[in-house]
Amino acid sequence: MICPICKKPVDPADKLAPFCSDRCKLLDLGAWASGDYIISTEPLFDLEKDQGNGE
């Protein structure tokens, strides 16, 4: 297994897996919190179409 942040090898049995260290784990969490990572999906509704329709 390879750490997604620094690309160092990681033992899958390690308690921090898939990360190699607390530092990499925190860097990943920070990236999610700042919006660097996005899981894209189709919108559930169209904001422009749904605005102003009184609903």
C-alpha cells in the first residue's frame, strides 16, 4: 500500500493505514476541510430553474 499524501510504502496492518504518519493523516483531513477534494455528483435540483418559482 502507498500513502496517498507522500507516496511512501505503508503496511496495511498499520493503525494509520492508508497513511504512513499522523502528519499525512492530518494533511489529508485538512485538504477535505478546505475543499481541495470534491466528490462530484449530478445535482439533485437545478438552482436557477427552482429559484423564483414560489416553492
